[in-house]
Amino acid sequence: MKNKNYNRNINLLCPTCGCSQFSFENGVDETIEIAKCASCGREVTKDELIHENSENISEHVKEIGKNVTDDIAKHLRESLKKAFKGSKNIRIK
């Protein structure tokens, strides 16, 4: 299995206008980093931006999880077919 198939970039959207372009200003630490929307000018912290986009992020995580599960099942099925290829008593569908 190739894990490069499961890498995703998720665009975070402004909760006000839906724009995906932000400028970031460094705060005291990484969690207090301020994101300013290029379209409407709204300023939110990095944590707030991630929280506002949590539904979109969780949908991507579910989709990747389903893809991983499907790929593992396919790989397991192929391995079992290969392992029991010459057997007359065991069939893998």
C-alpha cells in the first residue's frame, strides 16, 4: 500500500465570507498565530480557524478512513487468494 494516496491538503475557509486566502501574523506561540482573511479582513486565531472548519476536516478524515479500509480489505483478499491458490477445499470470493 502506498501512503501517498492518503495525503490531503484541506483548504481552510473563512467563516464569514468563505475565502481560502489568509495572511498569518506570528503571535506569542504557534497556537496564538493570527489569520487575517484576504477578502473580508476578519482576524481569527489559528485554533479558531481550525475549529470553524472542523466539519470539513472530519469529512475528509472519514473519506480517507474509508479509502484505507477498502484498500486493506482488497490487499488482504488478494493475499488470501494467493496463499490458497492451489487448494481445492478453500475458496476466497
